[in-house]
Amino acid sequence: MKRILLLLVLAVSLYAADGNLRYTITVEKFKNQAGWSGRWNVGDGFTTMMTNALHESDQFIVLGDAEMRNAAMAEQDLATSGRVAGGKKAPKTGRLTPAQLLVRGSITHVENTTKKSSGRLSFKGVSLGKSGGKGEVNITFYLVDSETGQVKASTEVVGQSGRSGMSVGYHGSKLGGLTGDLAGFEKDNVGKACADAVGQGIEFLVKQLEDVQWEATVIMAGNNIILNRGSREGVKVGDTFVAGEIEELVDPDTGEVLDYDMTIVGELEVTKVKEKVAYCKLVSGNVEKGMTVFPK
């Protein structure tokens, strides 16, 4: 039996804007620069917690980490090699969803003072007791724009096992060897400190969305105006958008895009939404296929 993310998701929702338009995001492995080697792999464990919590927050379109995506590409390569059956079940190439945002970071300090008590918890066959005491982790977060590779925002958080309202339990292979009953792991101080840090990290990421430009593209115009964004990205019936032509202002010396200049030519209102597309009516102006769309 597995129970993941209770008060953490509720706490995140308090900071999230209602009807937020979602961005694709992936979590890179967090580096264990603290040199801590406890009962489980703190870098892998924290990455697992962060990925799952982002997904449960419902504020992002969460993609697999680098290991998962590499595994997906390996399956695609195998499907095109001619060594496996083809047909509709074979994964197609060129369909991986790109990440607009990357989350990465480092665990710079881990403190774990424990008091052993009875309980059923094991690590690679060694019986361990439940622990009291205190756990604390210091973690640096970076939010990176995948298009430019630039760090858009960063923060440092201190997760503490004794902080209320941010408790989440993890167990099994995802933590690199920690097994046993869920109640046992919930007594793991470093795990609870990491859960607290995850909550702070997601709160930080959600707040950064106001400074990230959300956009879509008109993929069909005429009687039916269709956008390449849908309910998956948080688009709803009644949402309004502006459409126009984008001109990039490019630095001739570096090739870096310095800014965008948009000429608005029309306004759209969403009338029907599917998972990955939205159907719109023209409110004013004129809209053509290929135009860029921004929230009004």
C-alpha cells in the first residue's frame, strides 16, 4: 500500500493561481554534494520526491527525468531497428514532448540525529529501528529555461523534519534500497526533512510562473481556429487570447534572442477544449495559421 503526498499537495495549491496555464517541466537528478551516505540515496530519493510532487501539484506538465527519457528513446530506436514487431504498438520517433523548464539543484548539507526505537524497517536486508531525533537538509534549487540554458531563478531552502504540514512517505526501490512498512519510513528524519524541502521548492517554482511567458500557435485557421494547447496545459472554455506575428530581436554578435516584438492582429475566445488542442472563435481582427498566441 502506498500513500503519497497528502498535506504537501494541499499546501502547494494555496499558492497556485486558479486556472494556471501549465508548462512542461522535468527534474534533473539532484547532486549529493553534502557527502551524506545514509540508509538511502539522498540525491535519487529527492529527485523522485520532487518529480512526484510536481505531478501531484497539477500546476505543471511533468516529464520523465533524463534516465526515463533515455529509456524511451532506446525503445524507439529498438522499434526502428527491425528486430521487433511493428504496427501501432511500436513507439514512434519525433514524438517526445520537449521540456520548457528544467529543475536541478544540489543537496549541500544533511544533518541526521536519531534516537532508535522499535519498528520494522530494513535497508538491504539489515534491520533498522524507527528513529526520533532531528533531520535537516539544505538544498539549492535552479529553474532553467531549456531554450536558452539560462538560470531564470534560484533559491536555497532548509528542510526540517520537525516542521508540520509537509510530511510525505516514500519507500521501496525509488529510494535506492530503503524498504519496509510505510509507517517506518515516515519516522526517517532525513526523509521528512526532504519532504519539507520539496514543499518549499514547489512553492518557489509555482511563484516563478508569473515571469515565464506562456504561448501557443495557431495550427489551423479559417472556419475552425485551433491552437496546439488544450486541457493538459490548463486551457478552458471561455479563455481569451491575442494572436499576432512575432519578430525576434536577435543580437548580431552572439545570436542570442534579446526580446520579442509582437504585432497583435486578432483576439480569440476558446469554445471547445480537448486534451492537446483548443477550438476558438474569432472575436476581432484576422488570424492566420502559424501565428503566435498569448493569454490576453
